[in-house]
Amino acid sequence: MFTKENKIVEIICEIPVTLGDVSESIFGGVSTKNGLLHRLVLPEEGDSDSYYLCEGLCKPVFLEPELVYPYVSGAFSEKFTFRPSPYSFMLPYEFPDEGRRKEYRAIPSEEMQASYPMAYRRIMEFKKEFRHDVSPLNSADYSIKGRKFLEYFNTPKIIATEGYHLQAAYDAVGNNVFEDGCGIVLKDQSKYPYVTAVLNSSIARIFPAVCKSEMMYSSSVAPSVLKRFPIVFPDNRLTDELIDTISSYLVFLKRQKYSVDYGAADWLGELTGFYEQISNLLILDTYFINDLDPMLLDALEENIHPYAGDMDSENSESLLGSLYYIKQQIFETSCFGKYSSNMRFPGFLSFPQSSEKL
């Protein structure tokens, strides 16, 4: 029986441009046989840049902070930005080049002992306790696998992970360590906000069905699979600019989610859901050429603009107020209500209204 879902999958499969076409590289994360050595628990106090907790030894450890990086996993993933993780990752490597593709090397053991004595003692203790090995330290004791990951370390990238479903966040610095997931380095850096938004949209929710139709049964975030993700770019500047701006709003709102008190969580969730719906609607219009109501486009163009201040500022109340005001203006001056109450793949496939289910 030919269902509505079959029809939407067929349309998506016919899209000729893929994520692989617009990417310089799509690659998996790090791989290590010593996960308990490299992954560290952050102390709750957070009062020391060098103090961590070792999961394997169940004790405090001290490391030079320049060898420790933020850690991302599917369990702590989030759309558009990174959810605070209780873990960090020790990466005893050097990345001396400043070019787009980095040279890298594991720090030699002699240099480790001289320049990073705390990390040296940490690795030696771990080696003795877990392997019962007291031989001299060798870089093989702490090296990792992941050539492309290391080559593109400290390079801006999208990190796609799979919690309950595919999620993507933009790593502007490029120094987040991930194991399960994909790093995506685009050919055109200006496309990062849009591609991130697409990977967080309803198109990503239907992607597993697309994979199944094309006989791909691996995880959606396997590099060989994700490179087949269909990409359609907006054919007008307004849609492109709106999605870029809304993406910046959503990065800010997602960060606020983990810093506000419990009482404000519902209000903030509704505001975040509103902007996710707008982003999703614009992406669906781009993919399916549904022609949004001109009144809605006019309202979006009139009200949604890049924020002129510092979105990372600790004084967030003013920006939150502005985003709430924009929401009210769009509701009052457009037909957005009819979309938000019946959000669907245009003409084919309905999906839930809740932003958490998009």
C-alpha cells in the first residue's frame, strides 16, 4: 500500500544534492581502548582547572588543563548547542599548525614527563593499577585512533549525535571531543547555521525511513550513511537569513535552558519551541516549495533580525524579553497560528506539535 510516508520518502530520495556533496569531510569520533583513562568526571565544586575525578580509580586526579577538552556524547547531546556534560576528555596530543587541516602528534613520553608531569603521573598510575605494568611509559599507552578526527581538531564543525534521534550542534572552536557521532566540516563555512538547522528539523526525523528505502541499515550518524542526507538550500536570501538568525536565537535559548531556575523552565521551553517551529517551517518550505503565506513572511522579515549585542552576555534578561516580544508580534501580525496548530509535512505527513518531538 502506497502511504503518505512512502510519498514523502520518495520525494526526499529524489533530491540530488547530499550532505557529502557540500562537505569537505564527514568523519567519526575518537576511538580508544582506554576510555577510563581519557574520560574524566568533572568535580561538582568546579573550583579548580586541574582537578578531575577518575572513573576507573574512583579518586581525584590532577592534570594540566591544556590537555583536557570538553566532551560530547549522545546521552548529553542537544539541538543547536551542547548540553553541559559531566565529563571532560584528556587528549595528550599537540596540534602545532594553524591551517584548516591540522598536523598532530601524540606527545612523546619524555616530553610528557618534562612538560606535563601531572598527566605523566596520571597515566603511569593508571597503567600500573589497571594493567599491572611498570614498564617505562610509551606513547602507545595513551594514543587514540581517529585520523580524521585529529586532522580536523580545532577546526569549526557540526557535531551530529544520536540520542533519541539525530541532533546537531555547531562547534565554532572545534575542540569538543566526541566518540559516538559524526563531525561535519563544510566546504562553505557560511552554510553552518542552515545545515545545523536542517539536521535538527523534521527532515532528519524522516531520514531513517529514507535510509531504509535505500537499504542502509547502519546508524544515522555513521559517516557512510550521513553523507547521503539530502540537502536543499533556500533559493532566496530572506529564507537563508531568517534561518541563520533563528539558529543564533536557538543557540542562546538552549544555553539559557541550563542556567535558569526551575520556575522559568516552562516559559523558556515554550519560547524555544516557537522558534524551533519557525525554523522547521522555513526548512520544510525550502524542501517542498509549499509557498508560505505572504503575511507570515512579511511578519518574519519585519521582526526577526540579528541581535546587535553580545548573546553570550551574562545579562540575558533584555534579550529574552526581546525574543518574547518578537514572538508576540509575529502571532499578532500574521497567520502563524494556523501553522503552529497543524504543523505538517506539506500535503503529505503530519508530525507532533511539541518542539521536543520535532
